[in-house]
Amino acid sequence: MFFVLSKTLGYLVRPLVIIVLLFVAGWITKKSKRKKWFFGIATFLLIFFSNEFIANEVMNAWEIKATPFATIQRTYEFGILLCGAAKTEVGPSDRVYIGSAADRINHTLQLYRLGVIRHIIISGGSGRLINNGEREADDLSSLLQLMGVPAEHILVENQSRNTHESAVEVSKLLQSKAKPSDCLLITSASHMRRSIACFSRVGWYCQPFSTDFHGHTRSFTFDVLFIPKLEAIVWWQTLFKEWTGYFAYWVTGYI
């Protein structure tokens, strides 16, 4: 039940959904004063959420910063790669499709090639409300093997449906193989806070390594300050997803 509710809430509590609902309410209502109020709020929110400067400032404050490779002075036994990079709704199914979170794969491979991590554990099954039987961890394992990582250096956990379940399953799997301090946690920068909290909750705190950054260096150019950007709305949707997820996990005691 929690899985369904958290997924549903994540879809509903999004800036664009809220804006559309306000516009629809403005069209439906017959009272002139209320109509102006709905349209006014919707227009303000559309301008606010499409502003790149504001979205970038908030995103930079939320994302866990990048770790320069040169500052890593030790070797980790495991790099824990959390799923969320593959696209399962496209075809044909004879290849692996990677979306905007491709850096999660690229940087994990780079960590392995540099000798920072000795093994890779991939965690994630199907995070869809309707389970189609596909397991993302299996797909990413195949992809990493195509990139030259030996199969014996890859562990797969393909049953978890969310970050909490990943933390539980990975901690069980690694209990007799490593200590938390021997692990590097790899996921998107915007997802890292919730991930760290989940792994810490099950007693498996490990060093974070953020990837897939949305935020960029602060800029005061005209287009950043004043031109509405679709990308800014997408960033806000990512933030709202993480915030609602963090809150839901806190309420249920997962973090």
C-alpha cells in the first residue's frame, strides 16, 4: 500500500500538475473573482517554476556535491549502484536504453576502471506501479559486462522496488562480504539525501558519490534570469518528487 501511495503522491504533487489544475479550476468556476484568483495564482506559479535562476539555486542547495576523483585516497570493496537510469518502456527489448541518468553508469564504470571500487553491486527491480516483469538491475548488469566489467565482479539485487527496499536488501546481501565503510554509494545527486538516509536507517552508512547533476554554476545572464525554461520546470518536478519521497519515508520510519 505504501508503495502505491508514494508513487501516486509523487505524480500528483508536481508543479506542472498543480498549475494545470489551477487553470482548469479557473475555467470551470463561474464566479469572476474566484476565476481571477485561480488564473492569477497559476500564472505566477508558471513564471516562478519556469525561472532557471531560481530553480538552479534551489537544486544546487539540495544536491549532494560532486566528489573529485583525485580526492579519493582509498579503494572500496563495493560500489553500490542504485537503479533509475534505464528506460523500460521503449523497444525493441534486444538492448538497454539509458535515459538522463546515464552518468550513473558512466561514473560507476570510471570508478571501477580507476580501481576506486573492486566490485559493483546493482540494486533495483521494477519501480513501476504495474510490474511488467522486467528488472533494471539485470539490464544494467548486462550493459556493464558489455563495457568490459567481468561478470564475477558484479552482484545483482533485483527485487527491490524503491530506495528503502534497496537499502534493506543490499545490507542483507553484503552483511558477510563487507563493512559499510568498504562501500561507495552511487546515485543521482538529487536522490542522494534520501538514499543516505535510507541506508543509514538500516545501519549501512557508506560514503556517497553523486552523479547526474541538474544544477550548474550560478549565472546572471539575461536568459537565465528572465527567459522561461522548460528545463526549470523539470528540475522542480525532480525536487518535488524527492521532497515528497523524503517526507513519506520519514512518516513511515524508513529514514
